[in-house]
Amino acid sequence: MVELLYFPFYLGLLILVSPFVGYYMAFILNAKLLPFEEITFKFLFSGTPSAQTPKQYLNSLVLFHFVGAVILFLILKFQNYLPFNPLQIMGMDWDLALNTTISFITNTNWQAYSGESQLSNFSQMFGLTPQNFLSAGVGISVLAFVSRSIVSAKINRFGNFWQDLFRSAFYILLPISFFVAILLVGQGVIQSFQEPVLSLGLDGVSETIPMGPTASQIAIKQIGTNGGGFFGVNSAHPFENPTPISNFIQMFSILFLPASCVFLYGKITNSFRHVWVIFFVMLSFLVLGFASVYISEWNFPGNLEGKEFRFSLTESTLWLSTTTAASNGSVNSMHDSYSPLAGGIAIFQMMLGEIIFGGVGTGMYGMFLFLILTVFLSGLMTGRTPEYFGKKIGSYEIKWTLFGILSPTVCILIGTALTIFLESGYTAKGPHALSQILYAYSSAAGNNGSAFAGFAADTLWGNLSLGFSMLVGRFSVIYAVILVAGSLGGKVTTMSFDGNFKLDTPLFGVLLFCVILIVCGLSFFPVLALGPILEQLLISKGIFF
């Protein structure tokens, strides 16, 4: 009975909490000077930072990521010379350090390494954890920029990147993460600087169990839809996720801030009915995905390898659904162990562009591109001039919209094809090998970070190609979104009348759902048919891989 109510309770709490948090975020991002800001900005900018044009905003964003990447790369490469390294772990090879650096600055948190054995506490605390805050803060900042531009009155300045980032990190992410970290410590998640613990295993072999400041990193890894765990097996490790309550806290933390970002967008644009339509489109994808995964696993009752007995079928399958719906790569079971259909659903959710709530900020501004495309196609079908919030959509906006939607798609398909040709990284045979590779590049280009276990990513080709996919998946979308929003923001807002296409009706929600499904289905159905779909059919005939 409890398991039957688990998913409805999860959704109900998500629907209840998200609007309030979204309105709080909107208030913070559009408020006048907040406490401590005056001192900080006086030190950094000699006064309050001025509003920026789209190109200035992009330039600041790129500069910030470049500086952060250099610092993080040096920490990872030379961690053996830095303090808080009780296991005397050596620095990473340059290609793995580069891959990890790209992974964390892009909010992907792809882990081609095992955290407890290849990273020092210093690298975890001062290298990775700050990027968890900052990469998530960038997503919120870009969404705030887009939201302001939509309702602008023919101006081309929509906020300041540095101010948006400061507010996102210190007034939104930091207090929420502190609260969640306290809850996790109360459930037994470790937060310690003790020396590693020596333990005698059941097989009589001595084991070294690392300790470290785990709860603080786990909180922001979930809140910021990062996903990079302190330990290699992530939230399946009892030090990261010891109880059913800690499991629910972490799983709810994955989606509630991305869901709140929908209402952040609605509050700034003053379009409450419109964002409820968007919210329920996202929710529909989540419900359908979870139902498909749950039913598929229910029909494979003996498929227990890679699953945690501490967690029920609902807890495991819901985590898989939420973590691939958001750009969060954390796991509490091994995704490679699921049935082909369940694994295929996880892959397809990432292929959608991580817009089923998606990452913090990124899910909503990724959905913004599909909103523009849906309005444009609807205008063509009905003979109306396509307009979004009274701003006419022209060829410039459509070109950049398609660029933002299709760039990650190209990385997924070409990266998969080249990896098969090079025979790099995968260990399985037949269609499951294709699924392993497809999952890896979908995860990288979608800035998700989870993986099928059989794909060995720590090779020169894997580190460089997946790193490139992460960069394209992150910055091609940001670039397109800012240019499209900036262009619309500089246009005159036309008066609405009865003939305008309504954006707040169930009809628009159905059209948006269908456009997303058709665009992604046409792009990926052939390769999905050769991977997880074919494997599911062969397994039903008794052929396993």
C-alpha cells in the first residue's frame, strides 16, 4: 500500500512546493540591491554592475567558465601536491582531468573516475563542490535573462551576468543546500574529516573505506542537478544514501528546483496559465516515462543484479526516471542492469534535451526553444503570423532555435557512430553495445552524467569526444537561447487580439507535447530501434547479450 502511494505523494509534493520556491527565486533575481551585494559589487565592480546586452552577457559567461576551468584543471592535475589527501592520491592524467573539468563546469558531472579512489578531499571540496554551485547558478542566471527579455519593451539590456550568478549561488542554492545537508546528516550521511576506516569484509579480505565531507557535496549535487557523487557508486553507497528517508530527500531534491524554475519563468513574464501548461507537459513526459520503466521492470521480476535491496522497485525506477528527466547523473541502482525497454526510456528522456523539468534553469530555457518552434509551426498551420508574447518570430529566431535543438543531436549520433567504428570503450555485444554507447553520448550531450556500467569512458578518445559533446550540449543551447531571447527582447510588442494563437490552453499543451515527441522521434527512432528496442524483442525470444 505504501509503495502504491509513493509516486502520487512525490508528484503531489512537487506540485505543491514548486510554485512557492519559483516565486521566491523570481523575487531574489529581480530585487533591488540585496544585503551584502553592495559590499561585494563595490569590491568587484566599483559599484552596482550595469545591465548587459546579449553579447556582453555571453562574453561574461564565457570568461567566467574559462577561468573556472583553468583553476579546476590545475587542482585535479596537481592534487598530489595539495593538502587534505589522506590516501596520497596522485594527480589525474591530463585527458581525464580535462574531461572532469569540462564535466563539472557544464553541470554534467560525468564521472570517468571513481571519486573515493581517484580524488583527494581537497579536490572534492575546493574543486568540484564550488562548480556544483556555480554551474547550477549559471543555469538560473540564463533563465532569468531569457525571462526578462521576453517581457521587455524594445530594449536590449536584460540584466547583469555577475549579479544574477551571485544571487543564484548565495541567495538560492546555498541556503537550500545547507538545509538539505543538515537533513542528510540527520539520516546518517557522513560529513567527516576522519582518516579512512579499515574493515574486514565477509570474505576475510581487509578493505579501506574512505571518509570525507560527503553530505555537503551530496546536497548540492542533487539540488543543483549535478549528480557527481562523492563515491564511485554514487547514491547506491550507504555512506551517501543510507535510509529510505535520505533516498526520498535526495530524489525530491533532484526535481523540485528545476520544476520551480518553470514558475520563476512564469512570475517574471507574468504568464501563470501559460507556465502551468508547460509544467503539465513536462509532468506528462515524466509520468509516462516512469510508468513505462516501472511496468518493464515489473515484467522482469528476476532482474535484480545492480539493484539495491534497501530500496523498493518504485524507489529504484522512480530514481532512474527522475535523474534522466533532469540533467542529474546520480544513481541509486545501476542503469545498465535494467531491462532494455527501461534503459531505452532513460536514453530517450536524455535525448529530448533534458527538458522534462531538466536541469536547474537549463530545463526551462531548453523548453523555451521548443516553445518558439511550436508557436512557429502553429502559425504556419493556421495562417497566423507566429508571435510569442506579442513578439514576432522571424527567420533569425528560427535558425538559432534549430541550431540549439539540433547541435546536441548531432553530437549524440556522430559520437556514437565514430565510437562504434573505433571499437572504443564498450564491452557488450550486439544491440546492447549500441545502447551503452548511445547512452554515454546522450548523457554527455544532454549534460546528464549518468552512464551504463559497461562503457569504459576513461580512454583518450572517450575523454576527449565526450568532453566535446558536453561543451556543445551546454554552450550551443545557451548561445542559441540568449541570441533568440535577445532578438525578441529588442522587438516591439504587438497588441493581442482574439485572433492571436493562445499559449495558455490545453490545445497548445498538446501541440507542444507532439512537437517535442516528433522532433526527437524523427531524430532518434532509427538508432533506438537498432539498440534497446531490438534488444527487448530479442530477449523476449530468449536471446540475451
